Amino acid sequence: MEETLDSPKVESPLAAYNRLLQQNRDRLAFEQNWDKFLGYAKVALALLIAFLILRFVHELRGIWPLLAAAAVFVVLAIMHEGVLGRIREIKSIVLYYERGVARLQDRWAGTGECGDRFKDDTHPYSRDLDLFGRGSIFELLCTFRTRAGEETLAHWLLEPATPDEIRARQNAAQELKADVEFRERLFTAGDRVRLGLHPNLLTTWGEQVSSFGSRWLPLSTAALAILWVASLVYGFLRDFYAPVLLLSFVNLFVNSRISKRLEPLVEAVEASSSDLDLLVGILKILEREQFKSPRLVHLQSALEAGGITPSAAVRKLDRIVHYLEQRRNLLVRLLNGFVFYSVQLYLRAESWQREFGPAIRGWLAVVGEMEVLAALSGYAFEHPDDAWPEFDNERPGFDAESLAHPLLPESKAVRNDLKLGDGLQLIVLSGPNMSGKSTFVRGIGVNAVLAQCGAPVRAKRLRMSRLAVGASICVLDSLQGGVSRFYAEIKRLKLISDSAQGPIPVMFLLDELLSGTNSHDRFEGTQLIVNALVQRGAIGLVTTHDLALAQIPESMNETARNCHFEDHLENGQLAFDFKLKPGVVQTSNALKLMQSIGLVTLHSLS
């Protein structure tokens, strides 16, 4: 892959994914042929073994051919298991590149993790900027495997980073951009498509200070178990079972006293430590990779754990949990009361907890951040024309050239320039229905969020300051909460207004502001709100159908300006060019749209 990327004729992302997808499909077909061959060979050999067994039983000869056939069957079974493992791995790789092709062909919406659980009605822009949900930025970026990665990505989208932090993330993502193989290995680590690991449960369990029983409990239960086994052997050899009966009663009594307190603790270990094999796989990849950027090197150094790597430590816990799960096995359940099986394994888990538990939070944080940086690098690889934003620490501003909404297909996206700052703080954006006002405002907000997340943006160039984004675009009423849309909207505006008093300049994005009230109150209220925001140093846009609001910039000197989108007729049909133009819109299409769907007629209009 590196030779192709470094060659004079650079391979497009789609061509690269299609080539790697076909290579792995060919590998999969080869391994599946071996799967069929070995399956048939095992069946044939099993029939031969059955024949040799019958022959040996009948004639009492031919033991060596039987043993040889059995040995060959074992070898074939081992080979077959290896083939099945490779098939599972290649299927994961095929899935990874199929999803990559789907993203590049705009067929990805609804196929991944949408992050609905991260929506927050009280957040300044969580619900308004297509960040979460089907076809969202979260779903587009979420190419990783762990919930730690999901939570890290959500945090980065919802909390703007400092410019220095953003530059560190950009450098890390740029280093990983061409490393398709690294992202492939992260996605295919472990045996599962999704990780069932619960980071919060695992970190909480790891940081608990717990001690089950006295410090003599491990030694005493181990001694009782050994004595019971020894007495059982003694009984078989001497045909004297009094000692084993006595010890059986003792062990069962002790185990019953312990089990009442033990079972909830064992279940807690299992609940917090499910599917650790995937975490082991990801940690191994991160431990072995060679990084250069300071951020990646720092993250990798955080995985040091004394004389043992985190992957080896987690593997130890994974084995303990696996053996703990076997306590439900019938044979183990029969012996558990005599040999303290659950007790001994839980005490081993507790010992692991004391040694490594406090480090779990740091390991998961590294895994989550590494996965998100890999996801950002993958997004940059798949969108080579997107720009890495630059940040100005001096004054509030947002200066974009050829900006478009990153969720729109490139073939359909119409790009516009926008400059806020250097004296211009407010744009009142007018335009008819369906002319693109809301999409344009959302695109500004989404690109600002992506920029402050550390990702590239859908623009030819973007220079901006650190901004606290506040949006009122998709404010909904709540039947359950007894909140009207208007009241929900003014609560959101209060939140944005309060943010404007903070240390980070605000960029406000207000769509059809105060539409739930009369025209007079709407004009007066909008004017008061935007004036207050501008006086506090905020910058932003207000969209409107109400041309009365276009009078607001007249009273604000050079700090505000009118812009618009417009429509036109083509062959009797409404058409839109979605290009931002200066001034106030001069057209309206509401009646034309009602007429186009048959709601009203020319006769009724006249």
C-alpha cells in the first residue's frame, strides 16, 4: 500500500479500497475451498476410523492403522481450526473495506453506530448539527470497535479542544492518514464485530478497594481443597472413606458460608469484564506500532505497566474470567463445594484488581483516543480534498473558502465562501423555502465542530478562532416534559446567551428565530437577542423568511450584513442554485410550492 501511495500516480481512496477488497475476497475464496476440502477429509477419515474400530473389535487386530488414522484426524482438525480462524479474520477485513467503499459511494447511512445515546437536549448544539443519529457525523466517523472509542469521539464532538490540543490531534491523524493497514488491524482485532466491554463498569471495578475475607482465606481454602483431594485418593487406595466424608462435610459447610457473599462479587467481575479478548487484541496492536508524532508517542508510553504489557495483564484477567464462567459447567458445579473453585478464581481476580485495577482507566483512555485518531485519519484519507483548518488565537473569526456540508455527497454539495470577524459579527440570511438556508447554517456548525475536534473540514480553506458553538435549528417541543417549542427555543437561547459571557467567544447559528410568536414580538425579540450577543463579542448567523428581520443590520452599522439565497423558474418549475449572495432576497415561493403540489390553484390565488 505504501508503494502505491508514494508512486507518482496516486491511487484514489476508492480504487485503493476496491483493490484491497478484491484481494481479500480472493483470499477468502481460497480459505473457503480449504474449509470444504478439510471438512470432507474429516468426514471420510471419521468413516475410516469407525471401520477400523469395528474391525479391531471384531478381529482384535489392526490397532496401529486405527491409531494412525486417529492421529491424522487430529492433525486435520487442528489445520481446519486454523483455516476457520483465518476465514473469520478475512471476513472482518472484507467487512472493513466494504464499509469503506460504501462510505465513498454514499451508501453508509444507517449501517453503523449512530450514537443516539449521546444526544443531549441541554447541550448548545448536540441535537441541531447532525452530530448523532442515522446518517450523522458520528456514524460517518465511527469506524472503531470499542465503547471507549465511541465515548471519546462523542466527547470530542461535544467539547471543543484548545488550539494546541487540536494541532496535536491533527499531527497524529496526519501521520496515520496513509496507514490503511493500521486501521484495518484495529478494526479486525479480536473475534467479534462489536465489543461488549463496558468501560465504566470495568474502571469502577478496577478502582474499588476490596478484600474478600481475611488474608488467610486463600491459604486456608487451598489447604482444604488439597486435603480433600488427598483424602479422596487415599480412600480409593485404602478403601477407607471416613476422612473424605469428614472433609466433604467441612468443605461444603465452609463453602456455603462463603458463597452467600461471593456470588454477587463474581457476577460483578463477569459483568465488568466481558469480551476482554478484543481489548487484548487492540492493546497488542498499539504496543507494537512505531509512532513518530509526539501525541502518538505519548499515548503509547502511557501503556507501560512495569514489567508486563497491558495486553498481557488484560489477557491474565480474561483467562480468570473465562475460568470463572466455567463454574456453571455441571462437573465444575459438582466439585465446586469441595475444592473451592469459585473462591480461588475470585481471589485471583481480586489479586489482579489490586495490581492492575488503578491502571485500567488510563489504558481505556489510550485505546479510545487512539481509535478516534485512527478514525480521523481514515476520514482524511477518504476525503483528500478536505482542508486541515488553521487557528487564529487573536480575535473571534470564521473565514472559510468553498465551504460545504460534510454529510452531503460531493456531487451534490454546493460550496460557498463565508467570512465572519474583522468587524462583521452578524449575517441575517434571508431566502425562500427550500433555498438551502438551514443546510448552509448546519454546514457551518458541523465544520466548526469537526475543526475543533481535530478533523479536516469540507472546505478549500478554513481559518478560525476557538469558538463555543451555539445553535437553535432543530429545537423540538416535549409532550412528556410539557414544554412548547417556543419555550424550548427561548431556553436554548438563554443557554447560548449565558455561554457568550464565558471566556470562549460564541458562534451562534439561529434558524427561523422566534417563529412561534407574532411578527412584532419576533422582530423586537430577535433584535434584542442578536444585539446582546454581538455586544458580548459573539459572531453568527440568523436565518429568516420574515423580511422585517432584514432591517436589523441597518441599525448595527458595519457589524451586521444581509445575505440571501434565492430561487428561479426553469421550464415552469422552481429551481435553486444554493449560492450565497449579498443583500436581501427579493422573491418568495410559498404560494408557488403550494400550487405545485395541488394544495391551491391559480383560480383560488386570484
